[in-house]
Amino acid sequence: MSIERFVKVGDDPFITITGGVDTAELLNMSGEVKEHHIAIRFKDGAGADVVPTAGTVRFQASQFRDPYYDEVQDGFFNAIDVNDSSRVRPTVGGPVRAFKVTLDSVVGATTAIVKITSF
């Protein structure tokens, strides 16, 4: 059985993209599951899926409730490569208590959605 969680800003699962540095966190994860698959989608103002034309994506995770973030393997990439089939999708093995996404200088999208599917 899987557990799906969304990285949010407050109660909103849509991360607003400003074109600067945008971050969002998922805190208080249980730490009970050991495998986490991370997915991201970018949207335009009308809600359609888009591929950004610039910027980077960075995923980080922590095993501590008071987050001390480590890099996620394959969790840093150019936003333009979001749908590239050759891009290795980021996963985390082991317990996770907190998760963070940083979008830096992303252009060509107005929001992002980050989903973590855990097993």
C-alpha cells in the first residue's frame, strides 16, 4: 500500500513560482515507510501542464523532525528536463521526517506540484 503526500505552502499544494527562489516543505512525516518516490509537475495560469524554459529544481530530505536537510540522489536538475525520459527520477531509501523543494529562477510556469509516494 502506498501513501501519497503533497509538498505544500500552508494548506495549498500549488507552489507559486515567482521566478526567484521559491521553497516549500513537508514536515512531520511519520518516518515509518522506507521508500519514497518524488514527482513534480509544472502548470501555467490556466492549469495546463507545461515545461519550464529555465531554472532548476532541488529536492532535499531529512531524517530529523527538526529538519537537517541532505541532498536527494538525482534530486537536482534543470527544470526544462522535467519530462526528459532519460532523467533518473529521484527516490529516497530510508525513513524521512521532512522534505523540501527549492525552485530557483524557474521561468515558463506559474505553479508547481510536488508529490511524494511512499511505500
